[in-house]
Amino acid sequence: MAKQKNSRTVIKNVISKHTKKYKKEISQVTIKIDKKLDNALIILSSQLNISKNRLIEDILNESGILEEVDENYIG
């Protein structure tokens, strides 16, 4: 299981980031999640006026689970 920072701090940082009207173009993030979590993400993403995938990516980035990579990376 991934090591997390303070979970409330992660969410607050993501909310703060998006309330500053910062927009960045991304591709897509796809994961399987619990229905209750999905509903919470839908509500939060609509309040922040961002996509649910973007919200998930930002939470994963902020928590240190996911790192941003070059879009042109060939593996």
C-alpha cells in the first residue's frame, strides 16, 4: 500500500490548486474505484469545475503515489 501524507492536507492542496483557476491539459486517467468514493469524487470535481479523472490524478500526484511523466515518453 502506498505511503500517504496527511490525507486532509492532500485534498486541501488539490482544492486550493483548482480554486486558483489553474488549468493544465492532460490525457486521461482510468482506475477502478468504490461507488461511494466515485460519488464523493463526482461531487468534489463538480464543485471545483474539473473532470473526475483530473481530480484523481491530482490527488495521486499530491500524495506522492503518481509522478508526472513526459507525454512523449516511449517505453
